[in-house]
Amino acid sequence: MYPLPLQKLIELFGKLPGIGPRQAARFAFFVLKGKDAYVQELIASLEEVSSKIKTCAQCYRTVEDTGTGQILCAFCKDTRRDHAMLAIVEKEADMQNLEKTGAFRGLYHILGGVISPLDQDSPRRLHLRQLHERIKGLLASGDAAFEVVLATSSTTEGDTTALYIEQILAPLRTAHPQLKISRLGRGLSLGSELEYADEITLRNALTNRR
Amino acid sequence: MYPLPLQKLIELFGKLPGIGPRQAARFAFFVLKGKDAYVQELIASLEEVSSKIKTCAQCYRTVEDTGTGQILCAFCKDTRRDHAMLAIVEKEADMQNLEKTGAFRGLYHILGGVISPLDQDSPRRLHLRQLHERIKGLLASGDAAFEVVLATSSTTEGDTTALYIEQILAPLRTAHPQLKISRLGRGLSLGSELEYADEITLRNALTNRR
Amino acid sequence: MYPLPLQKLIELFGKLPGIGPRQAARFAFFVLKGKDAYVQELIASLEEVSSKIKTCAQCYRTVEDTGTGQILCAFCKDTRRDHAMLAIVEKEADMQNLEKTGAFRGLYHILGGVISPLDQDSPRRLHLRQLHERIKGLLASGDAAFEVVLATSSTTEGDTTALYIEQILAPLRTAHPQLKISRLGRGLSLGSELEYADEITLRNALTNRR
Amino acid sequence: MYPLPLQKLIELFGKLPGIGPRQAARFAFFVLKGKDAYVQELIASLEEVSSKIKTCAQCYRTVEDTGTGQILCAFCKDTRRDHAMLAIVEKEADMQNLEKTGAFRGLYHILGGVISPLDQDSPRRLHLRQLHERIKGLLASGDAAFEVVLATSSTTEGDTTALYIEQILAPLRTAHPQLKISRLGRGLSLGSELEYADEITLRNALTNRR
């Protein structure tokens, strides 16, 4: 219905997460309307992101590649952060949300996704082997207490992922008693009303009462 | 617009919680349609509830008055339940929801509402004096451990109510070290995604990790 | 879980249109809370509605029965209204909504429901025979122009009902050329955006352009 | 919080209609994840749209510029379409939606927006002068009947725009009686229930009954 090049752009916009064909068309017309300004800026930005954004060699957070060899993010290089705590998160946005609380001062490991019980290949797509190596290396360096916080979502995928990691780390834990593995607390979230809370949340809230 | 008696019924239905004038009118026409059957049943039921439903003298749960003097509910009379634990809830529906988990086997105290920071009279409408008396009586009878679980909602009103009760019980706690006061655990509720969790919930989830 | 009389009331409230078990329980506790005042008023109102509200012998609108024989509603008795126009509506609330516009000054006929394509008995539950008699009587009294406005909803049921009535009235129309049958206009309703309008609505809007 | 080039991309995505910062970030990470494939395709597509997509010299619909001089879209060149009917629409998506009905076979004029009562400059941003010239030219060529269909949305802006165009065309109409100006029909849209219809829609439905 639209000219082919426009049709193609609508199709590409339609691949963005959560975008249907109608909104993709709105994006395309938005691009057309502000032609010379917006579209050139967007192309330049996409090119810059494509060439300059890399991920931290240790935690897989995005970093700008300044061409100086080995890439470590600001957190991993920051000696004031607590290097004896490691929060494992699904994606960078989760890390950003945890940072907003100011309540966690350790390091992170970004998995790059979750394990889906229906997708046998999903574990291979995550940075799990690297996680194991990283923790093994840390434990080898001494007997100091070290805590891994499994900061996955309270969803089926998040729980499956946390369980899987616990199994991967089980041998390390046996060999290194200084390794502690914890999960984020479960219970009533802000605004939860007792009358409408689900059974599992209420059970957690009772068990974790304090 | 409608005949006066109908108008009056619509008005009364409109006082039910969450019901606007349009739905109240639908109720009234529903009543009219099934006239002889539904309306007579409803009248009889309202009369029976009005005359026979009382509240438990100890926990304020609803009970049917069978005319045999002092009224205690089935939970309060049940010696197999744990009489050394007392969950304080806002309303009976909250108690029912906790019961569904099967994870709490103690007794209850139904406050009959919440304390609103904007309504200075709200504490007086709750069964707080009776709560104090009840706990005082229980503590007087011995040194056995006794736990009060503040099972209020994770809302401003719920938190205000819990705080208020903690203050009321503070002197008892000083005098009776066997009294333990706890609150339901806070953290991620079922289905919470880290990316969308609010700051307070995340902070609780970090603090209460285990 | 609740005492039997309360359980029964919750069940009855749960039969009200659009009310699930949880909201029904809230209604029951609302009734209990304001016991002596609200419940007695509600019982009295239900009894009054049950005994005093009848429907107009001509149009089936609700009227208060004052015990003076044949019951006609204020509209049917009002000689200033246009007795040569008759709007056929599904239910009294639709009539009230039409009245609000001030744009219709004729009489009404309330069907008491709609014809469902899936429920063969549904036509029998409506005041259709009475509608036929009423129009027949009116046409017998002279050759003056007379218009029937099929004011049913723009839904499958509403359209089925309108079609059914057109078929019922077809013989009268053949015999009495002064009978005009119309339907409410179709097209863009207030706030409709062209981009989001459905195909049938757009087609109607094009056909009915003016 | 993110590296600057990524931050910039999130910002640009956040300018797309209906996109907030959180979804913009999801877009950016989606782009990063499929790096070499998706991002290169998107850049190429944006460049092609930027260089090749022009608008029809007559109706302002998008067309692909094939470098052969004057650009007319397929509709404007199609002699089988009815050149004596002109639908005036706010934007191309509205035209596409009208086309889906198959009920309109005339030509279009895309305004490129609406007139906002709060934005005095908005008329200048629309193709209104060109519309006037186009209709004037068509009327000059003969006395054949010609209809302009104001196919704007049933919103405040859509109505304001239609009214404004009627005023612009008023002198042409006086001079050329063969010019007919119509608006899309108003009334019940598909699925409208009488009980919930707004007053203006009901009034239109009564006036436009047929």
C-alpha cells in the first residue's frame, strides 16, 4: 500500500519490541516529516552505537570503546565498590533499576537474557560459562567471604534461571564455604493489598516476616 | 426520571462500594425482572443477616448467633490452632485470604478498618483497645513465647496502622520480653520484573535477601 | 468460610449483573457494617419496589402503581408529545439516554431485551406481540403519517432485533403506506478517529455522508 | 547512566510518537543485540526513505521518486478512479483505512495534519492553499458535478479543520453550483450500545436516521 522503501522501513520498525504495524507506520511518517533533521541524526547515532558500543569484558555491561585495548566498565574498575558482592541480573536495565535504590554497592554480572523452560538452547545464549569462570577465579584468590545475589525477576523464567545458576555454582560452594548464594527477598511489594495478594506471595510474606 | 420507589432503590444500591449510578440502575432493573423470586430471597437473606450475624467476642470475625450466650468463632474455640500466634488483619476478607495459604495456623484479630493519616478519628473506629486488652490478658497468663504478626497491607494506610499498633504495644513488649512483634515480609511479589519494580520494593528485596 | 446466612447473602449479591464473588463479599460486609441503618432502608426499599412498581400497559416503562386501575406512564398520557412517532428500545435505560438528548419527542416501546441469534426463545421474552398490536391499532385509527424508529444498539443482537421487527411489521407496512420504519443513523461516533475506525463504520460514514 | 552514544540513541528513539524513555531503552538494546544484521538494514532503509520517498505533487501521498520528473501517485494517474470526487483526509494512514473499505473510488487530498484551535499557526502547516488551487482548477475545467468529501475525524481538531475548509471553499461554492461539499456521516459506530452512547452521537443518530 505504501511505496516499497517506506514499506520496508515500516517492517523494520515493526520488529522493535512491542511495536505493531500501525505504530511502525506512525514511526515511518514521523521520520518522513522531519526528514533532513531527525533521520540524519538517527542514522549517525545508529552508526556510532554500532561501531563504538562494546560490552565490559567482565560484567557485560555496555561501554564505549575508546580504542585502548581491554574494555572494563566503570563499575568493574571502581575500587570503592564492594568487590566481594556480585549481583546477577538478566539485563542491563535491571542493573540500572537496582542502582537507583543506592542500596547495592557491589559488582554485577549481566546474563543477557533468561532461561526459558520451553527453550533448551536458552542457557547457551547467556553468559553462564563466563559467570562460572569469574566466580571460580575470585574464590581462588583467597578465603574472604563472597556473596552472589541472584537478582532475577520473580517470574517463571527468572526463577528457572536462578535455580539453574544455583546448580552450576553448587560444586564451587561445596569447595569454598566462604561462598554465599542469596536471592532477592520475596513478599508484599509496595502497594500490595492483603485481600488481593496471591497465595504464593502471601506464603512468602508469612515465611519472611520479621 | 424513574418512579420514586425505584429511584430510591437505585440510590441505595449506589451506596454499595464501587457502584456508580449506572450500575445501580442495572441492579434495580435486575431486581424488577425476577420480581417474585429474587427480591423475596434477597429480603429474607438481608433480614437473616441482620438478626443472626454477630461478631466473635474475641477476634471480631463474623459468626452466626445461635442464641447460646457468649459468642466465640470456630477459630478462637479451636484448640488445635496455635494460640501463641496472633495475626492482626484489617478486615475479614484479608483473614480469609491468609487462610487459603494454609501457612498460618494461629489466631486472628480483625481491626475492622485501617488508620488513615488524614482521618484523626480513624483509630477510634478500630478494635484497638480490645486488641491491647486481649494481648495484655494473654501475656499475664504466663511467660510462654507469644508472637503478634502485623498482617496489614503494604499501603500507606496499612503501614500507618502497623506503626500505630507497634506504638500501642511497645509498653507491653518492654514488660514482657516473651512478646515478639513481626510484620509480613516485603520484597518481590509473584510476577514482579526487576526492570519495572519500584525503588522501595527493590530496596526491601535487597535487604531481605536470603 | 463465612457463616451460612452471610454466605447466602454473598451468593445473592453475586447474581447481580457484573458482580463477582469478591465484590459480592464486599457488599455483604458493607451491609453488616451499617447494620441498623442501611439494611433496614434497603429491605424497605426492596419491598416497596416489589409491591408498587408496575410497567406501563402501553410502553412497558416502569410506573408507580397508585391503585387507580389501568396504568399508563407519564409519556403515554402526555398529549404534548408526538404520538405519531414511536421509538423502539431494548430497555428503559436506553430510553432514558435518548430522553437526555431532548431530540426525540415521540413515544416509546420497551422490548425488555434483545433477540440473540443463539437463543431461539429470546423473541418470546420480548414485548413483540404487544408491539405489533399497538402499531396495528394506531394504523387502524387513520391515514396520518406514522414513524417507527428502531432504536436498537449497533451490536449483533441489536441488529438482529431490528431486522426481526422489520419482518414482523412488513405486512402492516404493505397495507398502510403511511407507516414509515427507520433506524438510527450509523457513522462516526463522537471522538472517532479515521485511522482507527473499523471498516463497517467507515463504509456507513461514507454512505451516510451529507 | 548508559555510555553517551547509547544515551543519544535512546534519546532519539524517545522522540518517536508514543515512546517513553523505558521503551526507547528497550529499542536501543534490541538494536545492540542484533548488531550487524538489524542495525545495518535499518540504516540502509532510513537512507533509502530519506532519498527516494517524495510526496505526490497533487494529493501529497507518499511516492517513490524514480527520477522521471514530475511526481504523481498511482491514484492520481489512475483514470478508472472517479476524478469527480475528492476526499480530504488528515493523513495518509486515514486514506489507507478508507481504501480498505473499497467504498470510495475517488481521489484524495492529504492535509498533512489538523487545525488545532489552540495553535494559530496550524493552518499554515497544512496543504490548504494547494487544496484551494486544486479545486479551483478542477472547477474551471467545466460544469460537471464535483464533490468534496471532508473526511476528517470526529474530534475537536477534525471538526475545526472541516469547518475551516468549508469556509475556504465557500466562495468557490457560490461561484460554482456544481460543487458539492459533504462530511462523513455521524451516528452509532459499530458496537455502540444505546445505554452508553454520548448525547451528541445519539442526537446525530436520531437526526440521521433512515
